[in-house]
Amino acid sequence: MQSKFKERRAFFDFRLFFTMLILMAISTVMVYSASVWNGGDYANTSFFEKQLMFDGLAIVAFLFVAHLNHEVLRGPIFRLVLYLITWVMLMATLFSEPLNGARAWLNFGVFLIQPIELCKFVLVVGLANYFDQKQKGTLNGVIGIVHHFIHRQISPSSAGKRMLLSLSDWILIPMLVLLAPYAIIIRMQPDDGGLFILLLITAMIWFAVGLPSGYITLGFIAIPLVGFYAYNNFSENQLKRIHVIFNPFLDAEGKGYQLINSVISIAHGGVFGVGLGNSFQKYGYLPEPETDYIMSIISEELGFVGVLVVLGLLFFLMFQGARIAQKCVSLYSSMMAIGISSIIFIQTTINIGAMSGLFPGTGVTLPFISYGGSSLLVMSTMLGVLANISMQNKHRIAYHKEVQDARTMSATSSLTKGGASVDKN
């Protein structure tokens, strides 16, 4: 038992764990600072207390999942149940009360759950498993049935049909089976930011798994066409969100209000900030500063230096994820690592873009930093999976090194004995 514990400790990825702890510590302090004034209450600690509880649960989730074989997630029954649970949770949001213009939350009284956070992870599991099994020719479950049905209906008798089958395998099947059921409900909420993230996750995994260059070219051609179509079908509310990026004063008291005050926070902070707890914008000027716009408060209180520290820690997690993916033997593990790193990258980029006026505000949280339980628990769980993949990589490398060393010692011993025999003769 003790030797097993020592082995696990030797392979445990402390870099991921301690980076997460540092980010959570920064988050907890900044959530307290950003939310200490709430609706006129100068001693509000409710957000801080809840965040501490979420931190504890996140650490437990990370440690539990880090020691759970990530291969369990790809079991057909487990995968189907997980997908159905997230789909039902999304459906349930359509009957909930709107929050900030979208029915994207499930209210359990004490806390709120945003199902889209879990959907991101489940999508990564589904895509990683699909492309791994597609490579091996061992597709199973619902997606295997769909794949088998399409290949029975279309015989590869001509170049056109072979291209259609290739398009189906690479794009249509994962889009229709894994993404579309989520996308339809998310569009009904509506949560355009969440849907956009799911599309970007899918695109990142496509690139990583080696999508044929012809499809990539078609994708780049399709982007402006889809963008033009979407723009012409946006609601007035969505158009305002886009227009205020270029000039937030077009709707200074409405859609541009949060962006204006966010930019004021950034400008006020300068390089070194005004000091921890000394933000002016959090006193009723920047709405809900502890959530999507918490980086604005970090920028104001800790300055550009504070922002660089947070971004440096987040990009370190992404870099570690990419390194772990490179060392994987199976495509499934590699794509899981890429998918998890992609989620952190995508959400960080969109959140920073929204708070600085590069992208529309879409309610995307900053990983490990923004207040909230759903995002933090899912992020810590995903990081636990990444830690497990890292542990398995280290274990495999150590085992192969041990075997190689044993062979080298055996060969050296044989040569030594052979030399001794020659000397005697």
C-alpha cells in the first residue's frame, strides 16, 4: 500500500495541481474584493463564502478524477448516460426563468447550475473517442450505428461518393450526432456565446486530429458566408452587442454600459494598479464585477502586471496540456488533452476580448478566476483528467525506461561473463 502511494506521488502532476491552487487563491481574493460592495452592502461576504465552498469541492473533484482512469469516460454506456444527462439538463433550462436574457441556468435555490459548462467536457470526450475509434475502425454506440448506416447506404463506387463518405466521416457524423442535439437547444435558450465555444472546440479538435486540407480550405471560404448570413438574421439585441464594440457610446446606458466601465477600470489600473481592494468601479459602476468582468477589477487593482500573472498561469496550463498531448500514445488521450487545453484557451481569449472591447460580451467566464460553481467544478474536473493522462504518460515512460535499463544490464552482464570465460581460457 505504501509503495503504491509512493508510486502515485512520484507520477502525480504537481505542476497542474499547484497552478490550479494559485489561480483559485487569486480568484477567491478577487471575488471577495469585487463583491464586497453589493447593492449598497459594504460588508457583503456571501460570494466569498460560496467561492470558498466551491474551491473545496473543486480540489476534491480534481484529486478524485486525477486518480481515476480517464479511459472509463469512453465506455459506450457511460458515454451515452453522460450525454443524455447533459441533454436533459439543457432541455430543463428552457422551462427556467430567464437570467440576463437567456434561459441558460437551472435554479436549485441555494445555487445555480449552467449545463453548458458540462456539455463542453462531454463534447470533448465524444469527439476524442469518435476520432480514435474511427482511426482503429472500432466505432460503437449510437455514433457507430449512424456511421454503419451511412456506409451501407452509400457505396464508394465513384470518386464523388468516396468524397461524400469522407465528408460524412470527418464532419457530418460528429456534427449531427455529437454537436447538433446540443446546438438546437442552446440556440433556443439562446446562449450564442456557449454555442460559439462548442463550435470552436470542435474546430480545434478537427485541426489537431488532422482534418484534410481541402476541408480546411472549404471552412475558411464558408466562414465569411456564414457570418454574413448570421449577421443578416441577428436580432436587434444581438446587433447592438456587435455595434457597441466599435462605439460603446452608441448605447452608453444599455449594451455599451458594461464595456465603457470595463475600459475605465483597465485605464484606471495602469501598469501596477491602484492596490488590492481599492477599485472604484466595483462600487456599482461595473455590473456584476465578480463574474465575467472580474479581469477588469484585477486590471484596476493589480494593474497590467496582475493581468500578466493571471494570463501567464492560464497559458502555462494550456502549454502543459499541449505537452501532455504530445507524449500520449493513443489518439483518444491526445485529443482529450488537446480538447481540455482548447477550452481553457478559447474561454480565456473570449473573456479577455469581451472585457477589452475586442469581442461582444457573451457571458463567458474566465477559467478558474470568475465567480461561480459550475465553471470551476467542471474546469477542475477536466484538469483532473489532464493530470490523469499525465500520470499515465509518466508511468508508461518510467516502465519502458525500467525495461530498457534491465535489458542493458542483462546485455552488459552477458558480455562481462563472456569476457571472463575468454580470459580463463
